[in-house]
Amino acid sequence: MRAGGALTTSTLVNGVPGDTVSVDERALHYGDGLFETMRCRDGQVRWLDLHLARLARGCERLGIAMPDRDQLRRELAQLVQGQQRCLLKLIVTRGVATGRGYRPSGAEQPTRILRRYAWPPAPAADYRVHHSPIRLGRNVALAGIKHLNRLEQVLAQQVAARAGVDEALQSTESGQLVAGTMSNVFLVDDNRWLTPPIIDCGVGGITRTLVLQHAAALGIEVREQPLTSADALATPAIVLSNVRLGLQAVHWYEGRRLSVPASMTRLWEAIDGAAD
Amino acid sequence: MRAGGALTTSTLVNGVPGDTVSVDERALHYGDGLFETMRCRDGQVRWLDLHLARLARGCERLGIAMPDRDQLRRELAQLVQGQQRCLLKLIVTRGVATGRGYRPSGAEQPTRILRRYAWPPAPAADYRVHHSPIRLGRNVALAGIKHLNRLEQVLAQQVAARAGVDEALQSTESGQLVAGTMSNVFLVDDNRWLTPPIIDCGVGGITRTLVLQHAAALGIEVREQPLTSADALATPAIVLSNVRLGLQAVHWYEGRRLSVPASMTRLWEAIDGAAD
């Protein structure tokens, strides 16, 4: 517990209650690590296997040793125990630097930071989104994984705050639509859902994966295909996904009122109702 | 001082000796901050005005309040005092999060982390560089400033280590040459130096600025112009620049022996010999 903090939190650093990390943490110097934000209910972490699988993919990509899964499960269970509803954030970094400079020595020991947050207030009843002037750089080496280099999202949310909107859609400099600032994006026309492939940009979201898994059984067609910011301006409905919001309809986009697709509620009920 | 650490260091966090930061540091979660690496000799920081000017530009770009310059100067002086030769690293972050999520509240207080490192060993006498398979994403919102989102450099140095080279040149996915992994790059042919403009990629280096300032007086033509990775394969000489290495000739690039340009030594002597 940090004194004076406004957050209702509980934190484990490498399994031990604590609220600080070393100034030599490579995550602090370079954003050299990964994170997962997890939805928790009735003392359980939802979709934990999917989170751990993505974390493992990220560790492999960055050349960080994946922490022991059983140990992670135990630590998560410790923080979520007795909680009716909360968010957990897990950060796994390459660890404390053993020397100066970008190049890892290979002798670093990964750091686990596990942080519990109170379940956030419900999103705005009128969820407003604009198109961000902050573009996303394309990098196939970083796409898909949930790494800690998030300035593009921070800047986009800063601009969104000034514009009085809840979130922003972001595209590449060439106008390829990628994602919401804190979500994946679906352009929806009735039972047809389109989402950009995650190839050289963006995060492969857990809820996005669940949408792709559950849609077909409900007669909803979800297709990954390249989309542009012009497509977002023309679609009758936009749905955003992340583990906190679940499926979130966009009510207002760039001055235009959007519809809430009936398929969204059905899809979310199927995802939320299914066993992990 | 961290027990057991291999680094010879001394550290101030917000002006106070310390070796930890809060787990809620936004730099840890998002890389939400900036840094400067400074060359120090005989108790003085070289080119401090240029460092502070770049830091201020970065703060403005990210919407972080620039720390008081006099305070920074006092803290830097405290760490560099009595040091014959060292490096100082200053990290300025947006501060400890006042809530969850990417969006800054605007109520954050910037954190100053100032860290002294022993002067590093001399670079390899045979400085070997390859072309990195890790590309740089283009983002005009982040180009030029020395922000903390450095995974592209970390990954490139990791690959370089496996390849047994000292550093890598990095380009965009479309093959535009940008920089060395920890330096700016000049393709040199006798008295003609070419360097890529820093528009949508890369850091505007202090030593690069000094090269541009001092060259003309020595009859060396330095020009900013778009360059490709093919240009790097064809040039007779490559020079890298940063405040640690100064001007560093590349002796070996992608299997080819390169010459050390005579103009390099003259230029470095002019830069190093001039008053700040």
C-alpha cells in the first residue's frame, strides 16, 4: 500500500508485498517488458490461460525467460482471493540491468509486478470516440504482443482527453486502421464483423480472440481484413473490445451517431457465459 | 547504492539519494518519459545546454512539465563533482500514476532520476556493425526526442550480440536508413558526410548536432538527406556519433572493411576542443 495514493491497490513484487522497484529496472529505462490486464470475478481470473499464453509469446519474442506459470498462478490467486470484482495487472520485465546500455547481458532475472486495482467505474453511457492524430508505427517485431512501449497510446489518450472523447481509433501513417487506443476494433454491419489483422501493428487482444472463437456458433461472421480510417467513417456500427469493457459499442464517432448492433449483446453473453 | 550490484553508481531520485521508484511510475508501465545520457569530465557535464534543450523539447512533445533547470543543474553538479570522467543518465518521467490507464490525469508530478555510471571501457578497436533485421517504426509524434520506448533498440542490440557485432544500423520497413542502435549515422566519402534527416524516426543526437555545427568551418560538407540501406552498403566509410563514443569509425560493415576518414579526427578535435 502506498501512503497517500488514490488507488485501492495491493501489490506483489516478485511474490513479496512491496510498492517499489529498482531504479535499474530495464522496464523503467527502456520499457523492456510485457504486461497483462486481467478481469477478475468471485476470486477468479477470467481467461487466465489465454493471458498466460500471450505473455509466453511476448517473452519468447523479447527473449525474456517466461516466469514459472504455477508460481504466477499462485501469486494471482493470492491477490484475487476474496475479491468480488477487480482488475489485476501483471508486468513481467527483463529485470534489473546488470550493466549499462540497451544490450541485455542475458544474466538478468525477470521481475514480476502484480498489482490489484479496484474495478473501474462503468464506461460512459454515451461512448464517444474520435480518430486520433497520433499514428501507430509499424513494426512486425513488436506487433501482437502486449509490450511496455506505450507512448503512442498515452499520447493518443492525452489528445482524446482534450477532445472530450472516451477513446480514439488509431491508424498507421498510411491510413491503415489498427485499433482503439485501449482496445481492438470491429467495424460492424449487422451480423458481419470486420477487424484489422494484427501483423505489423497493434496488440492481439484476449477479447478479440474470444470474439473470433465464439462468433461462428452464433451465426455471426467475423473476418480479419485490412481496413482504413475511411472504412471506419462509413460503417453503421463500431464495437471495441478489451477485457475490462468486454464488448463496448461506440455511440458517437467523428460527429456521427452509430447504432448498437444486436449481435453484440448476443456475442458478449456467449463469451462471458462460457467456461474459460 | 544497491547491494550486490555490479555497477559503480550513485543515484538521486527527485534530488534525494535512493535506489527505488514507485511501482506506479508511469515510466515503468508505459515508458512514459525521456532521458539524456551525458558525458562528464573534470567535474563538468559537457554540452549541458544542448541536453537540457532537447529534454525540454521532449517534455513539450509529451506534455510533461519540464523540471526546473536550475534544480537539474544543481543535482547534476552534485553527482559529477570530483569525478574525473563518468557518464550521467537523467530520466524524467511523467511521474507516479494518479489513476489506472494510459490517459494522464494531468495531476502527475514529474520524477527525476539521476544516475552516475563509471566511464565505460573503450569501444572495440575493430568496431563491427551489421544491418539489423529489427526495423524502426515511423512515428512523427515520437521522432527526434529521446523517449523511453526503446524496445526497437533493445531487440536490435540483442540480435547484434548474437551476431558478434558491436552495433547495428537500423532502417524502416521500407528501407530508409535511420540510425545506429545507440548512435546517429553518417555515410562518409572523404570530406562529404551524409546523414538521414530526423523526421519520422530516430533521435536527434547531441553529437549529431555538434557535427552539423562544426563541419562547415573545417571545410567538411555535412548534408541531411534521405538515405537507404543500399547507400550504407556502398559508402567507403561510416561514422557513428553519440556523446559516449564521440565520433566512432565503423571498421567492418556487413562483411566489408571500411576506411577511417581523415576528416573524422579533425572534426572530433574541433567538437571536443570547443567551449560548450
